[in-house]
Amino acid sequence: MQRSRRVGWVLVMMVAALLLAACGPNLALLDSPHDLYITGIALTGAQSGWAIGLQPAHSQPVVLRETNGAWQRAPDPPPTQEGDALKAIAVTGPTLWVAGARSDATHGDATQESGFIFARGADGVWHRQQFGVPINGIEFTSAQEGWAIGDGGVLYHFLNGTWTQYPTSMPSDLYAIAARAPNDVWVVGALGMFLHYDGTAWRMPTHFTHTNFYGLALSANDGWAVGDDGTTVRLSNSGLWYELTTPMNVTGRAVAITNGTVWIVGDHGSAFTYATDTQQWQHLPPPADAQFNTIAVAPDGAVWAGGNLSQTSIFDYTGGAWRAVPVALGS
């Protein structure tokens, strides 16, 4: 019996490792077999939103829903398949979008074979579309137009209900995308890849770094990107990116901008804010050695982060401190 349990446990961890590989660089290693890892958050109101992640013990992706500040497993998740890993989430009006990568975990092959995007409209029905490469990020400038980015420099354009691959010759994987307007979209990725869309074409600014960037955020008059070893860059008024000296000394995973404050989170519970008016950094100590993978700011200014700390995966910043928020996963 003990040997049977050990074999079963090894199989669970093998499948979990394959799913983690499909999640790519935005997901850290497991700390516990009971962990729930959050890879993306999309807030739709003051106390409402969605989150995606991975529950390794069950070898399956997870979709969470927030209602009145409480997080629980969504009652109507997308019909994922074995080997699916959820990597990006977005909301446009009544439509919820979930994107990710698919690997052949059933045969022990962690190679990322393809990608997918789920869309769920007002009717509550999920529609899945397959793509040739893993999808790492999605961004919409309206209900009718948006972009998806993936491995190998792939870009897909969504226009009036149809996804079309945009022709590019860029080899670097793309990890994060953000937009100010339909004619002002930025993408960052591996080896210092920065791309800008001006409404007509995608262009690559002067290559100034070979750092991998995983997080990107834009506001009406500001822009930030974070990556390996705490590397942080900011977008100048002239449209050029420049590197900043920051207190971050570990990999930054995500960044958000709200009301003149920049929020940056990353590995080992690293979390900082930057006040644009005073140009002052503030360290936000985590509950423990938490892993932060994503951050989002609600319309009322509430800040939510997703990652992992033992059996906790959702955190909010309330009263000057991080608070671990229980998640109701059910059976």
C-alpha cells in the first residue's frame, strides 16, 4: 500500500511539473503539493473579478471568481483539456477571455505544442479556438479589437470576431502586452524584446537590453516594464524606454499603475510601490516568502496580487499590509 501511494504521488508531481513547464516563465516552482498558483487576475468592479491558475494536486487549471470580495472556484469554468495551462485573462464588456498553452502531459512530453483562447459571452457558453503556439498574453482595446501574443514572436489580431495572425519575423517569445488606445499598444518579451503598434504597423525600438521582461503596464502618461534580476524600465514622454535604479533585486513578474502610484511584485514576495510625485520607493513586506506572479488594481483602488504562499494564493493590500485571502475551492 505504501509503495502504491508513493507511485501515485510521483505521478501527480510529474504531471504537475509538465503543467508548470507549459505555464512558462511567469510561474515559479512548487512549494507544496496542496498549492494553488495564480497566474492572472482581471478585476471588473470594486468587489468583483476573475483569476486563473493551477491546482497541481489535481493536475488541472483553475478559474476563480470574486463576488463581494470573496474568492471561490467559478461554477462554470471553461472546458479545459488535460495538458492545458492558463496564462492570461481579460474581460471586455460581457465577454471573459482566457488564454494559455497546451502540452502533451499525458505522454510525458513537456514540449509546448500549441495554444488556445477561450471566450465566454453573455450567454455563458465557452468557445475555444486553437493556435499554433502557446498564448502568453491578451489585450483588448475595445470589444471588437484586441491582440494576443505568444512564443516565437507570434502576434494575433482580433477584429470583429475573427483572430488573424499578424506577419512578423521576430524570434523572441513575447510575454506581456498593454494598450493605451488602438493606435498605442506595447509588447515586451524575451531578450529585451520591445514592440510598439501605432495603429498601422508593429515596430521594434532600438534594442537597448537583452533582459527578459515579464510584466508591463501603461497609463495615460506613463509606462513601466519589469523583468529578470529586478530590471525595471520606464517609458519617457519621447517614447523611449530607459532603465531605472530600484530596490528590486529579484525578478519582477508584474506591474500596475494607478493614481500616480506604481506597484511592482515578483519573486520571493518582493513588492514595492513608487510614488511618481515624490519619486519615493516603499517596500511592502509580504506575509512570508510568498511568490507574486500577477497584480491588479480595482476601480475603487483596492490592490489584489496573485501567487502562492503555502495554501494561500490571493492577497490584497489593506491598511498598509498584505492580507492573505482564503479561496473556496470546494470539492
